[in-house]
Amino acid sequence: MELRQLQSLMAVVEYRSFSKAAEKLYISQPTISTHIRLLEEELNSRLIVRTTKSIEITPHGRQLYECACQMFALKDNLIQRWAQENQKIIRLGASTIPADYILPEILPSFRRHRPDIKFHIHQNDSENIINGLLNGSFSLGMVGMKQQENVIFFLPFYTDEMVMITPREERFSRLQQNLNLKDIIFTEPVILREQGSGSKKSIETYFDKMNIDERKLQVIARLNDQESIKKLVAGGLGISFISAKAIEDNERDKLLVFKLPHYSTRRNLYFAYRKDYILQEHIRQFMDFVQNFYKDNICQNYCQ
């Protein structure tokens, strides 16, 4: 089985035409036919059923096509990674809190320290960043939760905490001395993060410990942008639960911030990378810089 044979199969499947596949690959149509025939003989399985009017992809042909797509994606990522080695580029996937509040804090300092290292940064929720690590889109992730620990290694670099925020109104100000969360959460409109974020997972864990059924809450909005959540709360739409790192000092004139009672809501933010991926030296230097930057703010023992 050769890559050029798989490439011919992929083109036939995608264009549903031997002649169109030959045109796109700049080879002859008989060559395309030969490649498909050799694959079928080697695998002892029919891959494509060809008639005078159309072609049909067999289930085995579809399975081989999907495998071939993955192989070529890995090849392209490998070539891209090798091409970037000498350029010292970090392909970084960052979830919301690291992207919005950690990177703006550390990158200017790191840039002064190592101006030769450059970043390609993609922001998404933690779940999608981990998926990007699995498929080779990123060489390093910064996320707020753990998943796929059999494949991905997680290294804590910052300890965060979930807090409740409300509009700065008199009725909420009176709660600062004696917060009874259940008296509020079941009567006030609530804005929550969407599934896939580390913040959402953390607050779900807290709700479980407090025996709070999310289905009984008046959830009026779900979104993944922390800045939008803060603006909606400040505007009086409802209350919410967000990262303490996301609260800027100049926002406290519009928001009230409450530490959640009874159970800790502390959680780590993590560097994440594939266990089978050998980290390049400039990536390790960046990780060391960040860990040293936050060396007094890491919870190693009980943060999940």
C-alpha cells in the first residue's frame, strides 16, 4: 500500500469521478484505476463499485478513506511541525481563562525574555483544546480541566477559584455578611457557561456537593464568553459563577463578588500535551517561565 494509491482513493471518493480525480492529481485516469485495483487486490476487498453512470463507495472503501484522511493529516502536521522547529513557533491552544487573562499577563514579559519564540494561538473551550491536542492541531494546550489522561499529560501552572457574581444592588449587598446560596440560586435568574469549559465542570462539581439540581435553576442564558457574562450580570440580567481570575479591579464598582460557601471551588489550570509528543526545548522554556511566574499560586494536592 502506497501513499499515492491512498491519495487516488481519497480523490475518487471526494470527487465521485475517476476523471475528475485524475485531473485534480495531474495523473492519467488509467493510473487512478490501477491504484484502486492494486488497493483492492492487496486488501482483498472491493472498495469502489463503478458503473457507466456513477460510482459507489463500499463500506470498506469508506473506512479506508477515513483512515487515509487521518494519515495524511498526521503527515501534514508532522511536516508543519518540523518546518517550525527552526523558527521556534509554539502552536498553542488555550481555553477561555488562559487566553483572556493568563496570556495577556505573561506574554509581554516572556517576549522581553525570549523575543525569538513566536506563537500561533487558538482559543476554544477546554474540551475542544484537548481534542485539538489529540488530532495534532496544537503542540501545547492551556486548559481548565482534565480529560483523556491516558493520552494527555496535565501539568498544573495556576490555581484558580470559582466565585458568584451579582449586580451591585442593595438587596445583594446585604448578603455579604451572611450568604445563603440556596436562598438565592433558586430564586434568581442564572447565567451559566456552556458545556465543554473547565469553569462549567468546576461549578457542576460544586453543585453536586451542595445537592443543587441544575435543572431546577432559572437558567436564562448559556454562553462561553466571560466578558459577556460579566456585562450581562452588571446590567441586571441575573447572577452567575465565573473564575475569580476574570474579575478585574475596575469592574467591582458594577459587580458584587461572593466566595462560595461550604466547599472549596479551587481548581488548577493546566498545561496539556500528548504523552507521546517530545516537547521541543523552546516549548519547555515557555512552560518553565509560566510556572515560575505563578510559582506562589499553584495548588498541587487537592485541586481537581
